[in-house]
Amino acid sequence: NSKLSYPRDARRQGLTGRPRVGFRIDQNGRISGSSVVLKGTSGHEALDRNALAAVAQVSLSPPPPGLVGKEITIILGYNRQRGRS
């Protein structure tokens, strides 16, 4: 969640949304950039791009037991009141 920021232009325009992002964690706890995919759009390209970039930067060390190599999907929320959730 610390990698997720509300894009300045999107905030100014009042864009909100909840993109779904899928990814895989490798044995070192890193998320392979090639495994990061948009599973469901927020309805706004800027928010979708931002969510994909944020997930691609995450590293989980040590990796969560049982999740290495499995496809994981998360929902990231952008809203005007809290910025992100």
C-alpha cells in the first residue's frame, strides 16, 4: 500500500476507481513485472497505470508461505476522501 499514490492529475479531476491487479511472487519475494496484469479496470487509464506500476515495485521478503508462484489478484482503491485505500 505504501507504493500506491493517487496520481495528481487524477485527484484534480476527481477520478475514483478500484482497479484489480493480478501478479505472481517469485521465491525471493519479488513480483515479476511481466506477471503484473490488469484484471479489471477502474474505468480510468491513469488509475489503472498507476496501480500496475505500484504493484510491480513491491517486494515481500520473506515471501508469504504458500503464495510463491501462485497467481494473486488484489483490488486497489482510489477515492477523493482518503486518496487511496
